Amino acid sequence: MNTPTTTIINTINFIIPVLIAVALIVLVERKILGYMQLRKGPNLVGPYGTLQTIADGIKLFIKENLNPSTSSPTIFLLAPALFLLLALTMWAIIPCPQPTLNINLSLILILGISSLSVYSLLGSGWASNSKYSLLGGIRSVAQTISYEISMGLILLSIVIIAGSFNINSIQNTQQNSWFILSCLPLSYIWYISTLAETNRTPFDLTEGESELVSGYNVEYAGGPFALFFLAEYANIMFMNLLSVIIFLGGNSPISITPINIIIIAIKTGILSSIFLWSRASFPRFRYDQLMFLTWKNYLPASISFIIWNLLIISSINILPPNTFI
């Protein structure tokens, strides 16, 4: 029986590792970008600059919060808190090694929660009462909704093959063969779409420093800006972890508890490193290129793979008995 104390302890047990992982990936990103750009990166605060991320976080939270006089104060302050809350809530569904919330339709819940993040981004852009912020919020809504359609169709193909909406079941289905081997084109489309879904370069049109001066969060400073920052990198880690579970077999081939967490962490770290690599390697897309990619390429390809999987499975009659449970 779950008591309030147990619930609080379980919540802290998955929130603290997430925040530590966010601090680590920020440090790794700055180090990798420094290496690729022939500079040192953080190297003064702590041994080899390892405490730089913590120092930056403390600096942000002790800075004065700026609230534009013409803004809508309630929504302006609630938007970053909602963004971080949604980002952390999705982590409760992931089995590492066991999910805090074990739900049969966990994939649908993840899609629903991730879709709610557009309200915080659009709300922050509108509440700031700035043209740059509003344009960034509108871009975020259009970009997120567009790529979520392709991602939802890809997940539907995986559900048809695995026979379940439950993440644990999808992970267990890949004990003998990872889905990246049988669904390589889908994994490619999924990974590129996660770049766009998390607003990472070359798809960071919602921020667009060269045109929107940071977009939806241009009016934020101090603590509220830090909440946006934490949520963004928590989403990056989450999407890569979800990619590992869906296409790279999760904790396979070893299911021993201490080892499987390390395996998942290594796989997630590799995918996250490619995120950082792409930031240093590719220029920002134009907005028409961003939309062309999903509506004219990824959407037809995702629908085609659903039809193909249905035809193959129905023709050889291997539909799993627990499909859609």
C-alpha cells in the first residue's frame, strides 16, 4: 500500500537522478562543443570544470527575476513550472529498472503528456507580450504538432509488431532481436523527429537566436529561465532513453538489475552524444524546410510502414495474441 511518505520517497528517487543527468549532459555538451571548436570549454570551476554546471545553476536561481510590466504575470510564472513538471512526469513511466507508474497504455500517456508541453511554450510566448516571444511560441506549437504526427505513426508501427502499448512489453519483445534491425528506416525517421521535438539544432526554430532573439523565453531571466533550461535537457535525455527502449532493446542483452541500468545509460549516452554532435555540425534549417521534411517525407513514409507491417503480419498470420493490450 502506497503511503504519502512512500510516494514522496519514490518521487525523489527518480527526480534527483534526472536532475543529476541534466547537469552531466550540459557539462558534456560544453566539453564536446569546445573540443570540436578547438577550445577548452569549462575548465576553471572545480576539477577540469566539472562544477561549472552547478555554479551556473546557483547563479541563475539567485539572480533577480525580471517580469515585464505589460506581461500576464500568472501565466508568465506558471509556464516554466508547468514545462518542467511535464518533463519530469514522463520519467515516472520509464522502466529503469521498474517504472514509478506502471500503466498498460504507457505509450499513449507519454504522447499525451508530451503534447501538453506546447501549452507552456505558447503560454510563455503569449504572456510575455513580446512579438519575438509570441512568434517563438507559435513556431513551437506548429513544429511540435507536425512532428508528433510522424512520431505517433512510428509508435503505432512498433505497437503492431510488439502487440502492446506497454513500454515493458515492447522492451521484453526485443530480447532476441532489436527493432532497429527490422525497422531501420523507422528508427532513422524517429531519431530525426526527436531532434525536432526537443527543439535541438538544426531544428531549433522556436528559439532562432538570429531572428527571434531566443524566441519564447526571450523575456525570462533567473529562476524561470533555469526551469526552461532544465526541462529542455530533461526532455532530451528522456527522448533518447525512449529511443533506446523502443529501438535498441532497452536493457537487453543483460537483465541483471545493476548491469541493465548501466547498459541503458550507455546507450542513452551514445544517442545523446549524437544530439550534441549534430549541434556542432549542421546549420539551422529554414522553417519551410523544417515543415517540408515532416509533411512531404516523414509522414508518407510512416503511413507506408504501417500498411507494410499490417500486410506482412496478416499475410503470415503472426499477429501477437495480446495486441493492443
